[in-house]
Amino acid sequence: MTDFAGKGALVTGAGSGIGKAIALGFAHHGGIPLVTDRDESLAREVVAEIVAAGGRADAMGLDVRDTDGICAAVEASVELAGRLDVLFNVAGINIPKNVEMINEDEWHSVMDVNVTAVYLASKYSIPHMRRRGGGAIVNIASIAGIMAENRCSAYSASKGAVVLLTRNMAMDFAGDGIRVNAVCPGSTRTPRTEGYWQKSPIGKSEMAEMCPMKRSAEPEEIARPALFLASADASYITGAVLAVDGGMTAGFVVPTFERM
Ligand SMILES: NC(=O)c1ccc[n+]([C@@H]2O[C@H](COP(=O)([O-])OP(=O)(O)OC[C@H]3O[C@@H](n4cnc5c(N)ncnc54)[C@H](O)[C@@H]3O)[C@@H](O)[C@H]2O)c1
């Protein structure tokens, strides 16, 4: 159903994992994404994949902590497709430390990448969307923005902020035809999580055990709901915070009842 023919998008953190799957999916459905990442070579590889499949896209090195870089990326995405219909805020980092362990620089780096960049990319994209009568912003938050995740003090705080910033922007820009929604992934197999699982090999099965569906998601399983929220199929959805987590946030287990 999803059709992005001729539409433009800016995707941050699109060089790997969930952002890559979103960029590939957007292009697969006819859209023209500007694929950005702190690591420009990764972004170029994603664009090569899109072009090889017959799609259109361009790559740009963008560290989302750089305000001028964000402005340049917004302008470049408008130039690429002639319009900016969708902003996918995907870039995110985690430093799994509690408040006693995390230092101020680490705290600010998580906040800068995970929250301030969402504010900045939205701020500079909204005028272009408004000019064309509307658009969509999809923020990739986390289930850590719904429930606190142990040790991940800055990460949980940042993703909780993204959830409420999503709802705030949904209210403030509904009148401009701009819909703003968030996807909250649960554990997803990406280079980031594979990095954790290499350090702690039982981590993967531990995560799976915590999840009612007993497995992690593939990046495409997060990308598809994000693309839906960006599409005309979601024309009456704004301010939604969609957990895509195999049931992780659905409830809690009472061991007594399991034994009855
Ligand atoms: N993988 C999971 O289990 C999971 C779960 C919940 C939420 N998320 C969220 O999904 C998003 C993507 O995560 P992922 O697992 O695909 O990660 P990933 O590390 O595989 O990919 C993230 C990409 O963002 C880029 N990036 C990092 N810092 C950047 C910066 N300052 N500027 C621009 N690009 C930057 C990296 O180079 C990388 O290509 C993040 O916001 C993350 O918090 C992931």
C-alpha cells in the first residue's frame, strides 16, 4: 500500500541498522531519500544499493551534533527530490551507565545525538513541509522511552524526551498538515546490538528470553511500521507512540500464575 513515488526524505543515522532499512524501504516504494550518517562511507554504500536496485538517492556525511550540517542536509534533501515530505530521525547512541558512572561529557553527548538533533532537524525541516502543505516526521525512540532501562540513565531520559517531543510537535504542527509520530523499537538485531552481544555472548538469548515473542526484531520489522507512519496510509495518525517490541512493554509476568 505504501507509495512514496517522487517524494523526498531526509534520514539521519541511515548508514546501518534501522536507518539503513528505512532508507532502503523508502526508496523501494519510489521515494528519493537523502541518506545521511556520521560515517559517510556507510551512507554511500546504502545509496549504491538503492541505485543498483533502480532507485534514486544521494548520500551525505552528517554528524547530527552539527547544527550547520543539519541545515545543509535539509537543504540538500529539498534539492535532491525538489521537496521534503518526510524526516526520519534515526541517529541514536547509548552509553549504558547509571547516573553515578556517567560523566557530564557522556551525558551531553547522548542528549545531543538523541534529543537535540531531533529538535534541530525538525526545526529546519518544518518550514519546507509547511510550504508544500504538510509532511511527516517519524522519530525512532525506544522502549527505553516508555519504561526505564537499567544502567541506561542518559539513554532512557533522552528517549523519554523524544516521546514527549513527538507528542508536543504533533499538537503544534497538526494545523500545518505535519504529522509527527514515534516508533519505539524493542531489541533489534543491528550492528549496535551485535556489538553488545559480541561482548556478552549470552546477551542475545537473555534479551530473547525477556520478550514474549522470544526473539529480537530484524531492522526491516522496525522500518516497515516507520514507513507506514510516514505514508498516506497513516493520514489520521499523529502523536502516536508505537511500541514495536514483540510484546516487551505489553505487561509483566507473574511467576506464580505460570506455575498454576
Ligand atoms: N537496535 C536496537 O535494539 C534499538 C532498540 C531501540 C531503539 N533503537 C534506536 O534505533 C536507532 C538506530 O539504532 P541502530 O540499532 O540501528 O543503531 P546502529 O548503531 O546500527 O546505527 C546507527 C547509525 O547512526 C550513526 N550515528 C551514530 N551517531 C551519529 C551522529 N552523531 N550523527 C549521525 N549519525 C550517527 C552510526 O554511524 C550508525 O550508522 C537509534 O536511535 C536507537 O536508539 C535501537
